[in-house]
Amino acid sequence: MLKKLVVAAVFLALGVALYLAIPQKAGASPSGNRAAGAEVHRANCAKCHGPGGKGDGPAGKLLKTKPADWTDKARMSKLSDSDLFNVIKGGGGAVGKSKLMPAWAGKLSDDQIHDVIAFIRSL
Ligand code: HEC
């Protein structure tokens, strides 16, 4: 009897662990909203990255390290969605790129970062 209870408890614990793991995985995949991302971009990123993401924003033009052209599919296909997520959240310095790219952790939520990635991928 006790053995059965222990087995049941183990399965319950595994079930709970699985349940907790699944939403986390879903959160890490880009399921962002493109329209909301366009707004995040306009408000926060366009001054450097340019209104159309070509790296030609008024401030971007003055930077020593220029932001990439997001419409360059060959270049952008080399970056995974998690690469984009990490550079946006942690800033250029966190991923060995230029510190001119600011960190958005604390300013944008993870959802907003997924939204802006959806926008970047749509260019
Ligand atoms: C102050 C100017 C500035 C702002 C504002 C800025 N960035 Fe950047 N960003 C840069 C620069 C410069 C780089 C290039 C870093 C490098 O290549 O070393 C960069 C790089 C990136 C990259 C890596 C690919 C690329 O373009 O080189 C992504 C993705 C990115 N930024 C997203 C964003 C997003 C999203 C926002 C708004 C939430 C944003 N950036 C706001 C300057 C900026």
C-alpha cells in the first residue's frame, strides 16, 4: 500500500514538473505579436536601427559600430531567435558585440522582446 502511494507521489511530482516545464519552453520560443513589436521598435529602436530596420536611424548613422541591416536576409538568417533575444535583453556587451547596443532588460518585458523579434523577422 505504502509502495503504491510512493509510486503515485513520484508520478504526481513528475507530472507537476512537466507541467511547469512546458510553459517555460513556450515562453522561450518566438510567438511575438508583429504589430506590437513594430510599436516597440518605433518607440525604442528606430533612432539607431532606422524606421525600416536598415541600420540608418539618425543616431545609428553617427555610431562608430553601425547596427546591421535587418532587411539583409542572408545576414539575419545566421542569427537565431535566441541570438536576437540575448542581444536585445542583455545588450551588445553581453554577447561580445558593441556596447553601443543598449540592454533592454528591465525596460522591455520578455513578451515585448518576442514582439520586436517578430517585427524584425517580418522585414
Ligand atoms: C543607441 C543606439 C541603439 C538603440 C537605441 C538600439 N540599438 Fe540595437 N544595436 C545598436 C548597435 C550599434 C548594434 C550593433 C552592435 C554590433 O554589431 O557590435 C545593435 C545591434 C542590435 C542587434 C543585433 C543585430 C544587429 O543589428 O547588428 C539587434 C537584434 C538589436 N540591436 C536590436 C535592437 C532593438 C530591438 C532595439 C530596441 C528595443 C535596439 N536594438 C535599440 C544600437 C542601438
